[in-house]
Amino acid sequence: MRHRLLPFRSTNLAWALVGGLVAIIALVPILFAVDSALRVQTPAGLGSEYTLANVESVLFSAQYTRALMRAVTLALVVTFLSTVVGVITAYLISRTDLPGKAVWDILILTPMFLSPFVGLVAWITLGSRETGMINVFLRAVFPFLGDRFALVDIWTWWGIVWVMFLTFCPFVYLFVQGPLRRMDSSLEEAARMCGASHLSTITRITIPLMRPALVATILLIFVMAVEMYTIPGMIGPSFGYITLPWKIVADATLYPIQRGNAAAAGIILLLITLVGMWLQRRLTRKAERFVTVGGKGFRSAPVKLGRLKWPALILCGAYVALAVVLPFVSLTVSSFMRFSSSTLSADIFTAIHYREIFARSDTFAGVMNSIYLSLAAGALCLSIGFLISYGDIKGGNRTARVLAVLGVLPIAVPGFVYSLGIMEMYVRTVLYGTAFVMLLAHVAKLLPYAILVPRAGLLQTSNDLEESARTTGASWFRAFRLVTIPLLKPVLVAVFFFSALNSMKELSASVLLYSPRFPLLSVQTFHATQSGDYQLGAAMSVVQTVIMLAIVVITRIVFRVRLEKGAI
Amino acid sequence: MRLSALNALAMTALLGLAGGQALAQTERYPGEQALYEAAKPEKTITWYFSIPAAAARALGSEFEQQYPGVTVEGIFAPSSLGYQRFLTETENKQYVADVVSISDFPLMNQLHAAGHLMQHKVPAFDQIPSAFRAGEWGYTPTATELVVIYNANKVTPEEAKLLEQWEGVLDPAFANGRLGVAAMRNCGTCYAGLHMFLDPDPEMQKRFGTDFLKKIADQKPKVYTDVIVALDRVVAGEIDVYFFLHDAAANSKWAVGAPIRWTKPAPTPVFGGGWTAVSANSTRPNGAKLFINWLTGPDGAAAIQKHYGRAILDGVADSRKVAQEPWYVQVKDRYDVDFERWEKTFISYNDIWFDILQQQ
């Protein structure tokens, strides 16, 4: 006889509270976005009357459909590249005997610490045709290449793909490495004993077992890529390449404001994402097919790389050099410069930007507030997201099942449109202008990831262990605390990292809700870069990176996650 | 200990009194002291600004030094972002901003038409040229002057001479990647250039018009959607010449040592780019009025020239360091923009320009 995993009667009230909270913080802003899509547009903004004109003008406009196709194409290419490289690096670090796993693990996550805009600025400094550090260096070292030689040019379509790929690859790694580590290697070993090659084992055993994590990751990366406006928006128009997210931001923020069009276009992206979410649930609907952590105990013995060790090290090293070392060197050098320059001389360097960060009370407060907010948002997202996913997959709870769909919807609305909805919502409350609103906004924006990411880990875990604990007299809470949570620790840590780090970088809602009484580092960095002070912005980004790195290292110590030992 | 605390309190009170008396004796305009006294209990004002954050902070500090006890909280909300935030808040009775500055006049005009801005005649009203004020509610303390910026390490003196005329950018010397241009809808400065080049006046059409824009596109310029990125690229030497940019932005980079210079070809579009007004629903109206009076007055003009760009107040000389440079020129032939036409043609002129660039 199966135990019900959650004591439902006693938790009905709790579910009602969670349901109410999710409905308010996640759904109401979407309703405001839908409302905006249906309102008459006036030169001053939105009118009070309703119309379908915005939806029609977006749906039947060649300009919008072309921009949508471009966004989808770009997202598909970026998702493919990021997934391939992210999964390979995650496999090498999580499942093989690659030397230096702990160091690789941190290094591969490091690009996540940069906002896409700051990453782009770093690559503009590195990869511009005439003055990019890479081209200047090559021309200086190899004069025979000529004065016009350029190995890289970031101001191209491939430049957009490159910077987006570097932005999303660490997310793939983060989402996939937990499930990979928890996978029982006995199935793979059995395949090998039956004569299957490395490649065949991976393609026929490992990847099918990883399907929930892979599907969720691909969906998340695609959605994030299709909504990305900073990188394509900054580079694309230089050669006439306008994508839908950039068009949406332009409509929502630039004069003359066309918020109705922006919201209507946002709803198109919502529909695309809904299809993706439906596919994800459909592909992973039979949970027991993906169970790799059951009651029989499992081993996660590392795969021996043998002759492949050096190629694997070179692959990881090349990725780290391109995604971590070069951009961070570029940023750090920029942060000590008075202005951008391709020729370096002593008089161009200064420490004034760092002095400013720590001498100004508001920037120092911004640093501290960002830390507090990111930790709180990370903890809240983890708690609510995991509870919903657990209730949906393990508890068979109807409320949780509904919340698992509704709570993910904000992911589908372009960040800026959703943030305008958040502002519209909170501006009507007495909470407006407080730090609490900022926290709720961050939780609403990051909750979809906190719901989707643990899903894969939960699908991999059999109910047997928890049921055994219940059978031997443990309460539901005790079984949950002592069995389920330890089993899912890497996944939960990944969710916390993701939520906390993205909260620290979050911009679209933060800019709209910003109050000088609660300064945030991300908004101050935005203010510096938007004011043209890239060097101060670079210094702030370096500080932000150091903080994020510290959060990652400290959290790993606190949660005792040690990849190099291959143990949970 | 108690004694020294009491002494400190007494000294502070005496200094405050002395300061207040000094201000009373040297009122810059009638009623200044009374306004200051009324602003003190309000303590803080909130200013939505669209100029660079560092410049706004410096202006706020200068004001606070002149009026101790009244502090300025600034929120950087460039252009439409500031407009949307202010409008949404006001419509929902969240009166956060006391003073609002927006770079686009049409947006500011819409706020005024909706009754969200206060009628307030500033003391320096008569010193503000009419092009830089709107009724008795909106004022722009700085002028946006369109310039052609170049990297002095990459452009020869002979080439720089060419850039003193608008037609100079068409010289073959600037073809194939040396020139950068803007194609962005959030940039009044960028539009101001189009506003002049597409001016329906026959003389202007003959000299510029769409043919001129097509010739620029034939130069195969690099196109930027962010004026700040474009400026940074000239500073770094990625492109040699760029327009459209404004004098204050160029000056901010020159002031820290960037190897750039700029010309102001005639006629030069000049317009108010920092429209500022007091919120009709300001919860700290005395502080707000005190601030806008200061910002639009001689002291504000001096502070603006120290920390940002050219002030517009009549009788205030250009005291900026850059103005002393031998290569620097003041505007010789000013082209005043027509804000009515601006409002009507903002989209269509931008579309013409984007289409021309797409076809290059």
C-alpha cells in the first residue's frame, strides 16, 4: 500500500496560502500585460478603451513576424550550441575522472556572474574589428598579418550568437550537472559490459535517462534566448537585424511609446513558451521512466577518460579561456582605465572607480542590499519552487499541479513587459517603493526557474526511499527532511544559486521599482553604463562578480557540496 | 560629555542661525529665504533626471551645500522610462517625484497637458531664452548642441577641417567604416539631426533632404543603436568620426582625457534637452520649487557648466575648461528645432533614415 507523501488535510491551508501568493505575485502582472495589449494606444501611452487593434497590427505585420522569426532562429542556434557544450562540460566534470573538478566547476559557472549587457561590453572591448584587444594583440605579435587583419568581429550575426552562447552555456551546465551526478552508473556499466562503446552508452543510456533535465534545460535556454534583447538589440541593428524582443523593448520604452504593441508582441512569445511547456510536461509525463535514484542504493562511479583525458582538459580549458579569462581580463583592465582605449599607457590607469564604489555611501549600501536581497530571493524561490514541484510530482496535489503551470507563466512574458505589469500592480499598493516589493518582484521573475529546475531531480528520484521511511514510522516531515532533501541537495543548491545570482543581476523590474532608499548594485551599474561611464560600470561588475563568487563558495561550504569527491 | 554635546548643539544652532541670516541678507531672489525655511521641514526632494548619473549627483551636492538641510534624492530615469514611471505613479496617486526632468519635449508637453505639472514661474524666467522654456511650467537649464565628434589620433588636421561643414562627412576619406552614425528611436539628439536635414524649407531641402541622407549611407557607415556605445567606440578609436552626438556627452569624455574633439557645423541644431518641471502633486512643493529655482538660476548654471554641459542662461559665459581650448568653437549659426514638427515627424523621419540605412 502506498503512503500519500504529503499529509494533505493538515496542509490544505498552507497550499491555499502558497496558491494565493503565487497567483498574486506571478499572475497579476501578466494580467496587467494582457490588459495593456488590449487597450487603445495614444501618443501619451495607453488609453482607457479596449481594442484588438494592437494584437492585429502585431500579428499581421511583416515587420513583427520577421522580427519574431529572427528571434526564434537565433534562439534555436544559441540553444543548440549552449546545450551541446554545456552538457559535454557537465558530463566531463560530473561523471568522469577529469582532474581538478572543483576548480572547473567554479570556473564554468563564472560567466553567470555577469549580466548579458556587461558581458557584451567586455566582448565589444575584446572583439571589435579595429580596436578589439584580440585583433590588436594578433596584429602586434604577427605583423605579417597586416594592419587590417581581424580574427574576430563582434559586430556580426555570429558575434551575437557567440556572446549569447557564452551567456547561456553556464546555465545548461548548472541545470544538468545535478541530475548527472545523481545518476546510477550501473545501467551505463551494464551497457559497457555488453560491448557498447562510450558514445553508444551516452546516446542510448545516459541521454534518455537525462531526458527530463535536458528537456527542461532546452526549454529554459530557448525561452531565455528568445526573450533576450540586450545583445541582439545592441549589435543586430548595426546590420539591420531587428529581433522581436528588441522591438518590444523599443515599443515599450522609446518615444513614441507603443506599449499596446509591446504587450501584444509579448503575448505571442507567451504562446510559444506555452507550447514548449506543454511539450516538456508531455515528454516527461511518465515519471517512473526516468527514475535513477531508487531504494536499491546507487553508485555514481566516475567514468575513466583514459586517452580522452587530454582532449577533455583542452576542451574545458579552451572554454574557460574564452568564456571566463578573456572577458574578465578585459573587464578588470577596463575598470582601471579612465576611458576606453586600445593603446595602453601608464597615464590612462586609475583606481578612482573602486575608490568611488567604496567611498560613496549609496554604492556601498547598494552592494550590501544586493547581497541581502539575492539571498532572500534565493531562499524564497527555492522554498516555494521546490514545494510546488514536490507537490506536483510526488504529492499528486491538484493545487500544486495548477501552480506548477501558473507559476511558470511569467517566464513566457518578455522581461520588460512583465516588469511593467509588476510596476502597474505594486504602484496601486502601500508597499510601493519598499524593499519588500523589490523582493516580491524578484521572486515572481525567478520562481518559474525554481519550479522547473527541481522537476528533473524529482522525476529521477523514486518514492521507494521516502515510503520506506514512512513505513518504519517516520513522520512525513522527518522522511522529507532526512531522505528527500539530502538526495536532492545538488539540485536544490543549483536552484538557490540560480535564483540568488539572477536576483543580484536582475534589471528590468529593479530599474522600474528602484528607490534611492534601497539602492541596488545592478541598478547602479546600469546607471553608470547608461551614463556612458563604462569604466565605473566595469568596476561595479568586478565587485559584483567577487560577491557572487563568494556566495557560490560559501554556499558550497555550508551545504558541503564537493564535486571533486564525487559525493553528495 | 553632556556638556560637550550641549556645546555642539548650541554651536550648530548658532551656525544655522548665522547661515540663515547670511542667506536672508543676500537673497538671490525675493522670497528665497521664506521658501528655504518652508523647504527645511520637508527635508528631502526626489528628482527624476535623465542626465548622466554622476553629473546629477554633483548638481544635487552643490544644491545641498547651498541649502543645508534640504537633500536631493535622485532617480536616473532616462527619457521615456522617466515619463512612464512618473505617469504611472501619478495616475495611481503615488507622488514620489517632486521634480521631473525628461529629455523629450513632446513627452513633457503631454504630462503638462494631462495636468501633472505645476505652474511655476522661476525667478530667472526672463534670463531664460524663450526656446528653452515652455509657458510658465517647463524649463531646460542646458542646451543640447549637435556636434560631429572625431578621434584626434585618427583624424588628420586636414580631415578635421572638412568636418566643419556637414557635407564634410561625405568626403571619400571617411568612407568604408571610418564613419559611424546613429539609428535609434530613443534619441532626441539623433532625431534633431534628421529634423534639420529633412526640414521642408526649400533651401534646406536643396542643401540636405533625403539625397544627403542617402549620400551618408553610401559612405557605408557603422550604425549604432546606442549613442553611448558609439561615443565609446570613437574614444577607443574603433570608428574615427561619429554623428549625431551632443556637446555635453562629448565633453564628459574629453574631461577625463579621451583623445576626442568635435566640430559644430553650421547650421547647428540646438534645443532644450533637459525639460524640467515641478510635479503638480509634489508632496514637498517648497523644496521642489527651491530646487528648480536654483537649477534654472545663475548658481545652477554655474554648477551645470562645472559638472555637465553648456548652460543656457543669458549673460552666463561658457566657463567650462573645454571652452578655453583653441580647437573648441561655440555655435555660430543656431538652428532652432520646431517642436510641433518634431512631434508630428518623429516616427516618419526616423523611418526614412532607417530605410535608407537598410538599403545601403
